[in-house]
Amino acid sequence: MSAESLLLKYSRVFDEHIGEFIPENTVEYSSVINAANHSLSAGGKRIRPALLMEFCRIFSDDFGVSVPAACAIEMIHTYSLIHDDLPCMDNDDFRRGKPSCHIAFGEDIALLAGDGLQSLAFEIMAKMNADSDKIVKSIACLAERCGINGMVGGQVIDLESENKQIPLDTLILLQRLKTGKLIEAAVKIGCILGGASDDEIDLCLKYAENIGLAFQIRDDILDVIGDRELLGKPIGSDKEENKSTFLSFLSIEDAENKICELTKAAKESLAFLGDKANDLCDLADYLAYRNN
């Protein structure tokens, strides 16, 4: 199965089930539900749900138990994008080719839509039809990696680094937290729900860590040479906002070489899985060399 087919397979599963977890918009506060749906249904590759379900499938030969968690982690990702686009953050008017949530619904409703998606994600995971120990571990994993010591912490470093040149080590930490931690959460939760051992989880997290950093370096390259139509958002925004990126330290050629190095390490970390890891290795290559 190609990487595109893998993502399409799990994207369809996501689309089939996400409606089960969204409140009906027939209530008096339907505006916040509509705003959440606006961003949740805006498309995207659904990388995190795909990783979560695929790792669960590898260790259990089934991914059914992981579907609610996959929907939950995409809600966390979507809430982060809604907030990231706000004027007080990155101030972006478009996301995936559509008006950002705050442009379509106003800043106040967009803020609350993000808050609502965050809390709904944990509600969904708490109600999963899985072993209670796995549920607790999964919730703890997501809370840790999307919170202050994870995604939120990375966003803080990002905000506080605007209009200044930060060291490369700080930039790597920023991206490992802001982008990488949620990818790690997807992989680890999939492993937990699939019944992987602690040693197996550690090796899988090396894959997550490496593809996460490679993904962000590729993002920085696309912000310079990408196609606005393919990306669904303006290019050159990092330069306009005077943000440090990997291209502040590396040439495009060196950045691409670093992506190759990280992708190779990611695939090597899954060698213990044998042929079971073929699709995940293809996915690592796809993410490293994508055009959008």
C-alpha cells in the first residue's frame, strides 16, 4: 500500500466516525459547534489519526479500538490550529484553503471552539471501549504531550522568539515540542492500545521523533519554495514575521540532506517490525518529500 493509500484509508475511517463524537448543532450554542466543525472538516492529511490507527493495527492486527482516540487526537490538532491562526498568535486568515475559524466566526467563538474541541477529545478517550489501564495511559500520554511540557510549551517558545534570532538548539526544542509531541502522542497511544511492550514503544517513539522533525524542516522549505494553491495558505509568512526557521541556519540543500538523515533514522528504528513496517516507512518518505 502506498503512503497516499494508507492516508486515504484512515482518512475515510476518520470521516465515517467523527460525526459520532460531535454534538448536534440544534442547541442554542450551535455557533461554537459550527465553528469547530468548520475547522475539523477543512481537510488535511489526517496524519496523526493515521499513525495512531496504523500502530494499533500493527501490534493487535486490528485498529477498531483506536478509532475514538484517532478522532480525539485530530480534535486536539484542530484546536491548536484554530488558536494558532488567531490574531494574538500567528494571525493567519486562511487554513487549508478556507477562511480561518476566527475569520468565519469571529475571534471569541473561534477561541471557544478550540477550547471545546480540546475538552471533547479527553471526554471521548475517557469513554473508549478499551482496558481501563490502556485508557488511563492513553489519556496521560495525550495530556502530557499537548500541554505545557509539550505542544503548548513549544508554542510559547515560538511566540517569545518572534523578531529575534534564536540558537539552533532552541529552534529544535521549539519544533520537537510544538509539532513533534503530538505526533509522538499519536504513535504512543496507538502502541498502547495495540498492546505493545515498553521496549517496542520506545523504538516506535524514535520513529515519531525523527519524522516529526523532518516534517517541520520540510514545512520550512515549503514556506519558501512551496505553491500557495497546493499548500492552501500563504507562503513566505515566516520571513514576513521575522521568525527563525531551519532555513535561517541551513541552505535548502543542507536542509534536504537533514531530512534524508532523519527519515533514514526513522525507518531504521522500525526494523524490528520487519515487513509490518513497510507502509510506515513509505509514509516517512512521503512526508519528507511532500509538496503540500
